[in-house]
Amino acid sequence: MFRPCIDLHDGKVKQIVGGTLSDGGTGLRTNFVSDRPASWFAELYRKDGLRGGHVILLGAGNETAAREALGAYPGGLHVGGGVNGENAAGWLESGASHVIVTSWVFREGRIDWERLASLVKTIGRQRLVLDLSCRRRGDDYYVVTDRWQTFTEEKLSADFLQRLAGSCDEFLIHAADVEGLCRGIDLELVQKLAGWTPIPTTYAGGARSIEDLATV
């Protein structure tokens, strides 16, 4: 199984090399910029029966394109990027089946359990995907936030994922060190996640062939 993804930057569908997106926009590297709108891709996924694709807002100016994509495939897509306790319900009302949340549930480098519990109470765990995208530091993988620029103190492990599993429907984990490079997946991370995670988990990052999909 695979999930298609619509990354939106400045209102356009793009594939951005992981970790190169910053607030100032300097150093941004892209592999692909489409001349088709996000809604075109969403309609394609709907026709092909590809449920659970991701619509990711990379910065401001993407809300209209995202809502158009959700409208083209209501109930068929997850939405993430800037999702928080105030706007999560609105995105679900706009047609998203799930919201993807990352930086908002972290505070001072740690999971803010009260904030997470509040979000679960508002929308229900069955509509929530926690983005625990990570980068390697030494022999371990740490969750990164703020467009993958900031290391948190939360290290991926079986215990960490088990504690979070009761608060969401799925995990989304990008291997940020290899995302967008098309040089192959982080096999060690994939193997660790396979042994650790107790709930459905989407791995993303580095895929270059259909064989990589089969491996994951």
C-alpha cells in the first residue's frame, strides 16, 4: 500500500527536498513543480481509488488550493501543515478524513500531553494522524519539528510509540535526512518502525523505485 501526496508551496504542487524549506525561503531545493492544480491530483486519486493521500501545506498561501483538493475528493484525503487545536475541526468540515499534526503538540522539545489530550477530545483520536518525522543523531532517530529544522528531545523507540498510540489513528514518519533525494529509503529506520509501532504507520522518504515500496 502507498499513499500519494500533494505538497503545496506558494499555492503550487511541488516536491521539495527535505529540510531545505525555511521561513525565509533561502536554500529551497525542488525536484518538481507542477502546472496542474492540487484539485486535479485529488480528482485523479479519487478516480483511481487511492484513499488516504496527504495534502500538506508548506507555509502560508496554500489554504485555497488545499480546500479545493479536499472538495475534489471529500473524505479521501488527510491534510497537514499548520494544523492546530483551533483549525483542526475546520479542516475536517472542509472534507479531510484526518488531520496530520506535528509541531503544535510539541512544547520546549517535548510532547505536550495536555495539548494532545485537548485535541483528541475535540476531534477524536480516529481522525488524528501524528507526524513524528525524524532525523538521525548518532545511532538514534529524534523527532524534528518546524519544517524539520528543529530537533526535539523525543527519541523514537517502541516505548515512545506505544505511549502515543492511544491518542491517534496513525503515525506519519518521514526520514527527513533522505526525503526528496530519491537515493533510496532509510532501511534501518523502516526496520525499526516495523518492530516498534503498534498502529498503522506511513513511512516516507528517499524512495526511488517500486522495489523500495515492496521493501517497506
